[in-house]
Amino acid sequence: MKFTNDVPKFTASDAEIDANIKDADIPALLVTCAHLTGDYSLLRDEWRPVMEYGVAISGMTPDTEAEVRAECAARLKSFRDAGGETHAAATAEEIRTVANWMMPEMGEKMDAFIPLNHEEAVLNGFDLRRPRWNKARLAPEREFSVAIIGAGEAGMLTAMRLKEAGVPFTIFEKNPEVGGTWFENHYPGARVDCNSFFYSFACMRGLWEDFYGHGADVLEYLKAVADEWGIRDNIVFNAEVTECRWNEATNQWDLTIDHQGQTLNHNSNMLVSAVGQLNRPMMPDIEGQELFTGPSFHSARWDHDICYEGKRVGVIGTGATALQFIPQLAKTAENVTVFARTTPWLLPTPLLHEKVPEGLKWLMVNVPTYSMWYRVTLAIPGAVGMLDGVKVDPDYPPTEKAVSAMNDQARQAITDWMEAQIEDRPDLREHLIPNSSPLGGKRIIRDNGAWAKTLRRNNVVMNRKGIAEITETGIRDQDGHEHEFDMIVYGTGFQASKFLMPMQVYGHDGVSLHDMWDGDARAYLGATVPNFPNLFMIYGPNTNQVVHGGSAFLWSEFTVKYILDAARTLLESEARSIEVKEKVYWNYNERIDAANRLRAWGFSKVNSWYKNEKGRVTQNYPFTSAELWQRSHEVSLTDYEIS
Ligand code: NAP
């Protein structure tokens, strides 16, 4: 994987510029040229991008696009002739100018988003998220180390920042490789559902082959980052942390680790859980499950030794995962029968299966700051997301169809797009178009028309009768009809609400985290819990900003910055522990719960992994990403007991 963070001197010939600029993303191209020439008048009103489902597209006629490309080619040539060098990263004012140009409808509300977008603009080692302190200067004599659980993107990012701050750390990873969810989920068709140029670290901009990278590419990227940052030496692989216990005498966390059957012990001053949210597969409890004699497995445990070519395959589930692997199975299986319960909403995403054109890659590598601006122009609308569209308007009044006029408008637009794909097949309507949940009630799945094409196939059958039982040879539906299969695949999701399970975590006076939560996990800012000093979670309860606020990588940046600030606080104050105040934790959670009830996912009765068994939304953060950035930018000492 090639990275594009450092800008080269621009020496391209006229012919190279003219040949490659045809593939440029127009908003990013205009902003790059404005930045390189210092002439922001290039961001004209008539060249403003159009927002399409949270992505900025040019929205121009081909003639206008040609005019813009010609203008920008001329600007790039003059920049080259003037020396072709820049080392200037974007200033906050430039980010503001660009953001206001892209989304003028936001008005003053955009101000809150400027700092987090400014942090996305990393160039030549200039990275606003880099810790501004170093242990060697702050507390050279103090013995202080951090244990991180998990070497997925969140654990790796924690490691990267701790390395920058000179704080010793060890990562315990249950798998033999980095990558977390991208190591475990290698089912056919696995790919990201957030543009890869944004679903990655801002400080390690990869040169992707696909706009929405395949799972294997994400894994390669994470491996390459681990190598570049030299963090493998700090990782103990094949090491599953089974117990974490706060030691009152030493003010440390004592860890028990299962390392390939051997028990390891380790202690650290701080403990960071980066175990992921969608990590432990959810196998449903269906009668007769153990009787089936053919192969059966969960999507996150895909057995590639089992060939599905020419086979009769039963699939349970129609979530984001199943909608990626079913089209692949259907290509060669004899038939695929899908046991579906809830029809998910789809989000039109034309670039979903598109390769990044050669010219665009050339621009990323050769044109100074282009890859930075491409990322920032993804981040600006991405960080705003579609939160306003899922807010419940009690005056509307909300129903399972729509929770506000805006929500209804988006529902109608997406319904029209879906209807157009099956005009001649009204029988497919119930399988493609949800009628029992508002948009945003559960996870919206990206699609480019591939799902409707799969539904149209003769060898794909949707079964909505409900599963009565699994038998030796197949699945019997609630109508009593038995369907025989050669294999069964469970696309049934993850135990998302069982945070930190199956690990046992004990805090002050031996209190158990899972007993305290009693199946209803909460945290302050998704990160800290009273009675558990120096414990920080990444992607903890109520951190998911799935329809608003970018990507898991961005949310990790917020929490990791917070964790680093907590480490700084401990080192600077010579304190031994930092623990969130009970009142702060509960006030925060009450506010979160009240707001979640007024979001489509909290209002709707639809099944989703956003809620726990008690029906409380444990996953989603109901406010803007700008607010979470602001709150987790630094540790507020009034929120914590520091001793
Ligand atoms: P999921 O969204 O939880 O979907 C699980 C599916 O299994 C649902 O259709 C559910 O039906 C069904 N199901 C569960 N228990 C069942 C039972 N007993 N009988 C019949 N059906 C049952 O899980 P997922 O598809 O693995 O996706 C989880 C999340 O992972 C996604 O929402 C997304 O955030 C993430 N993901 C991301 C990507 C990506 O980045 N590309 C790809 C895949 C997944 P109901 O809906 O009726 O409950």
C-alpha cells in the first residue's frame, strides 16, 4: 500500500496534467488549485458542489466540468512554473472557506465542525492530532505504561499516538495478525461502506484501488500501517485477555492473558479496551440448529474450504453483511434461499463498486495537497452526515414510516430510486422496499443497484415465512415447508451490546463491570465508567455515529486524543488514578438516552443492533460529531476524581 501524505515537488508535463485531470474529483480539484495558488475566488458559487446523500459531487453539466478542468489545468501549470512546491498545510481559515463554500446551508452551524475538519488536513508530518507533549520531558523518571486490548484500527491508533508521546505500551491481540474486524471478516464480497479515502487514518492516507475498498485491502492497509509505525514489536499476538483487575495497592491494572493455552500476567497504569463493537458473532438460538449435517458457519467465521459452487445454500439474515455476500454466492451456487425478517433501507451509492481511475490516482501521488483536499472534501459533509434527517419531529407526527418531513422526503427519494429498479417486478417490492421502519431506524446499507439485480436472479429465493426449525437436511419454515440445503450461512450479526464480553473486568473493591452494567452498558463519552479508574474504552457505549459523523476511524481519533490527554493529566499531575464522577456519568447518560428516544433508531420499534435486550439504544451517539469532538478534545478535570 502506497501512502500519499508527503507532497512532492510538482514537475509534471503539460501533457501529463491534461491527460490525468479528466479523472479528477471536481470539488477536490477546485479546492486544491485554490490552495496552491492562494486564490480562493476559484470557489465560485456556480461551481459549488451538490450534496448527494452526504457526498459532495460536482453536479455540473459536462460543458461546465470541462471548463473547470481547463481552468484548473492552467492553474496547475502556473503553479508548476512558479516552482511547484508547497509545504503549507491548510489553515483553519482555509478549511472554513472551503466548508462554507461546500455547504452554505449550514450557516454558522458549520463553525463547530471546523476544528475537527482541520485535524483531517494532515500534510508532511504536520498533524494537529499528534500529542504536543512527550513523557521524556513531562515525567522522565516515572514508570508508566499502557496496556491496549486489541490490534484493530482503534488499538493501532492508540499505539501510534502513545509512540509519538513516548509512552511505553503493550498490545494484546487475540488473533495472530493485526486488523481486528478486517482480519476476521473475510466473507466473499466483504468491503467497506464508507469511502476508503476517509475510512482510514488521516495521517496515513492510502492510495486505494477502489473507492470502497475490499476487506482484504483494508487488512493490507492496516498491516502496512503497523509496519510503517513499527508497532508490531509491541504486540503480543494470539493473546486473549480474560481478566482485568484494578489493584488498589499498586494503582495498576492486573491483566490475565490466555496466550495459546499459557497464562500470562501483565500490569499497567492505564488500560485501553480497543476490542471493537461488532466483534463477537451472534448465533441465533434456533431449534434443531445442531442437527444440520452439512457445513454451517457465521459470516465472521467464513470457511473458505467449503465450496458453494453448484450448492444449495440457505442464508439467515439480510443485514449489511448478508447483502454483501449473497450476491457473490448467487453467482455460482445452484440456488440461494434467504430467510429474511426485516427489509433494510438502502443508500444509493454509485461509486460503491467502482475502481479509482488512473488519473485520480496520479493526482493523489503527483499533485501537492490533492490527496489531503480530497480527504477533507469527503470529511466536511461526512462529519455533518444526515443527523437532521433522523431527528424525531413530534409535530410531524412521527410514525414507523417517517419521523419528520425531512425523513419522509428522503424516504420518498430512496423509494423512487428502488421502485425504478423493479418496475417490471412488483413481486420484489416487499423484499427491496421497507415498509415497517423509518429511514435511520436501523443501519442503512449502501447499494448501487446490485441488491435488486440479485433479487431478480432465478436462483435467489426470498423466504419471509419465518424459521420454525433447523433439521438434519435444511430449514423448515413456519409454513411447514422444508427447504433442503447443502450448507447454511448465518449472516446474523454481532453481540454488539455485550461490550467487553467475554472478558471479566473488576474495578474498585472487586466490583464487576458486567454486574454493574447488568446487561445495559453505559459510559461517559463512551470511554470511562465510575469505579474503574484508568480504564478507557474506544468505540464504547453510545459512540456510534453511523448516519452522521464519518467513520470508525474518525471516532477512534476523538477517543484516542481523549485517552492521550488523560495520560498527560496523570503524568503531569503525578496522580495515580483518574476516575469519572458518578454524577457526571449519570447526567451524561440521561442526556444521551433522552436524545436517542428522539432519533429514528430510538423511536422506531424495528429490530436493530443499536439497541440492547432491554430496548435501550446502547450504540448510537445522538448528537453531532462536532459536539463529541468538542467534548473529547481534552479531559475536563471537573468531570473526574484525580488521586
Ligand atoms: P445485522 O445488521 O445485525 O444483521 C443481522 C441480520 O440477521 C438481520 O437481517 C436480522 O434480522 C437477522 N437475524 C438475526 N437473528 C435472526 C433469527 N433468529 N432469525 C432470522 N433472522 C435473524 O448484522 P450484519 O449484517 O453482520 O451487520 C452488522 C453491522 O456491521 C452493520 O450494520 C454495519 O455497521 C457493519 N458492517 C459493515 C460493513 C462494511 O463496512 N462494509 C459490512 C458489513 C457489516 P432482523 O433485521 O429482523 O433483526
